[in-house]
Amino acid sequence: MTDHATIVRIFGGRLKAGAEEELEEAERPAVIWLNTLDGCFGAQLCRVKEEPGTFAIISRWRDQAALDAMVNHPEYRERTAPGMGLLDGPPTVRHYLSA
């Protein structure tokens, strides 16, 4: 079993004007939930310093199977839906693999 993350997932996007605080409240429960999942080595909600009004949820995963289990979990869409309506366009998702 791996004792460190092999995948870092960055999910984020630009927010509608003035939605920063609302997003933090809406997504806090989702981030707490992510941190309870098997194979998640940590998740946090961040603001992008260089781009005010842009956020990212950064999560670290043991392996692809753990990440897939999260994305396919029945609660995933329910937990993330509150913040999706606050985006000014589609989100971006990037996955970084440990070298």
C-alpha cells in the first residue's frame, strides 16, 4: 500500500462576481467529506493568489482507484453541486502524477 499521494487533483474555476464567501460556505462541507474518503491524503479549498475571484479544490489521492471511487461516489455530485452554480463558466480539472 502506498503511503503517499500518487495523484494530485486540482479542480477549480473563475467565480461570478462577489461569490467568494458564498463559495467557501457552499464547498466547505464537500471538502470535509473528501477528507473522510479512503485514499484521500488531504483536500483543501484555496483561493488563487494571482487571480482574484478564482478558486481551486486541491486534493491528494493514493491512486487512480481511490480517485475514481470519489468521482463515481453517489454523493459526489450532490456534495459539489452547491458551488457549481457560482462559477462563471465551466470548471477546470487537472491531475498531476507523482514522478
